[in-house]
Amino acid sequence: MTPETVLSCGAILAAGGSGSRMAADRPKQLLPLNGVPILVRSCEVLLQVPGIAEIVVVAPGDWLADCEAVCRNLLPPERRPCLHFTAGGASRQDSVRAGLMALSPALPLVLVHDAARPLADAELAQNCLACADRFGAAIAALPLVDTIKAVQDGRIVATLDRSRLWQAQTPQAARRELLIQAYALAEKDGFQATDEAALLEHAGIAVHTVAGSRRNLKITRPEDLLLARVLLNAGNQAKGTGMRIGHGFDVHRLVAGRKLILGGVTIDHPLGLLGHSDADVVCHALMDALLGALALGDIGRHFPDSDARYRDADSLKLLATVWQMAASRGMRLANADISIICQKPKLAPHLGRMQANLAQACHAASTRFNVKASTTEQLGYTGRGEGIAAHAVVLLEENHGA
């Protein structure tokens, strides 16, 4: 079997640690890496692996809702149904076991990956799964390159033969029945392992190695996060500078009994725009332009009017969610140009506030936005005051900054 073969697998993303060595106000998996939570980046790696049918994210109980929220808000909607979330235990072993129990028993292969390793790639995960399918169990690992000393009480007692020493990484993969067997024996013996490979070794199950990656570092301390930023930026630069253009258009009918909200600004007017959300055509046009540049469809696909969650929704918040999709793909906003087509009311006094609101939602300087308004000289539905329309054009570029 080749690594390209599509398998039927489940994945466990181990995000149950507190990350105390990061000295942060939240678990390290929720810290941003170039604007995107580490957890989301690690999820994206697994979502790119063919054959993974389910992903169980194991998170600290106190932060479970936060972890689920960032994943469901920032990951592509068409992949969200395969995501499941469960609380972790007191140890890594307990947490991964909780994830294993949450996976469908019909999935014969299980991949385990650390959420703190966001720079792994789909090919590495695929190689681990292919090796586990063939031999039973596999682990990504690297041969040690440094001389290793055994130390006791601050004194070197031996120099170890590094030719037989390898540095363990994740992903790690195994046949489901072998993992269950290893967990049962560990529980019987009271054995605690630091990773799944050690658990399988304890049960006498052979674990094969797959060539890991130097980029696949584990973020444990603040300096690791700095190094991850450098590696991520270097990878983006190696791909070359990329630019993407998107166009968006939206129109809503003006009716009585609704607030008029444009660009997040509530404007005093006897009529407001009719829609499932707050019907902010400025935000909607900009969202569609961003999604177009990303080749991710339109706002109807991501925020359907059949979903009660988006009834009267604040479109600035929806825009912020769309922007995170762009940021998670390593993009930044070069500029956005928005035209509002409106006969009444006069919008000139409000354009500056709209510009500031849009910039804040997209985490960009307001100088990157241009918002302007025009009439149609009383021609058409906008000229007759029946509705308001907006056009938006955006230019995205790959973000090589920290």
C-alpha cells in the first residue's frame, strides 16, 4: 500500500494540556500563531489528510467550549461535521483514551497528533497512517544529531550511543484494536506512558518509525512560539508572493420597521434593510469579496438564512469570522474598495466610521480601506429608494510578516 492510498481513519488531536510553561492566560493551543490559534492550524493539517473521516479534539474541560468555538468559527463549514470535541483527563494517556472512546468504532486506523505541533504536514500524517496500516503501529521520529550525555547529580556518568536514539514526534498511528489492547494492559498494570508508542511498546507491540520533520516542532515555551513564527514565514516566502482578487455584491430592500445599518454604523432613517441578519450590505459585499478571493464560495454557503443562529446577526462579527478564514490561510489585506449605491440618506458623514469598523473587523489599518457612496440619479431601484446596494473589491496578499 502506498502513502497516497485513501484510508478510512479517525484522528485524535491531543489538546488537553494546560501549557503552564508558556506562562500565558490561556492554554497554549489557543494562543495565536501569526493571527490564527495554534489549535486551528493543527486542525487544518488533519483536515487535509485524505481518508480521515472523524477528528476528535480533546481539550481541557474548563476550556472545551472555547476550543470548540474557535474551531467551528474559523474552519471551513463543509468540514465542520467531522469535528467532535471531548474533555481530556488528568494525563495525556487519559486524554487520548477519552478521544479514542469518542471516535466511531467502525474506523480501523487511529492517528494521534499533538495540537502543539501546528507545523506538521498532511504528507507526514499520511505516511504514518500507511505505515500503521501495513505494520500495525507507526510514529514520526527523527534520529538525534547531538551527542547525548547521561547526567546524575550534575555530573556526566555516560555518553550514550546516539546511533540508536531517535526523537519522538507526532503524528503517531496504530490499528484501533492494538491501541485498545495497549490501554487495557496499561490500566491493569498501572502503567503511565508519555506517548502512544510507549503504551504500545509496553504491550509488546512493535512500533515502526516514519521519517519526521525538523519543522514539526512542539510549542512548549515562549521561545518555541517565536521559532514557529519564523518557520511559518519562511515557508510562505519559499512559496513566492501570491496575490488574490475578489469581488462582492449585495443588495437589500428598504422597508419600514427595520434599523438601517451600513458598515456597522446605525443611521437615522425611517427605513431599514430587510434581511435574515442585520442586512448590512456593506459588510456582506466585503465578505463575498473576501470569500471570492479565497475561492470559498459566498456568504450564503457559510451563513445560510435557513440557520436561526444568524437571525438578526451582527454582520461585523460575521465579517470578522470571514477575515479569520483569510488569516488562517496566510493572507493579509492589501486593500479594499467599497462602493455604496444609495439615493437616501446622505452617507458622507458616516463613511469614516464605516471605514474604521471594517478595518477593526479585518485587523487591518483603516488606510487599507476606501468606502464611498454614490447615487444613481434617481434611476432604478436604488434611485427610487426601494433598496441599497454595495460593491466591494479586495486584493489579498500572502502574509510574510510575524
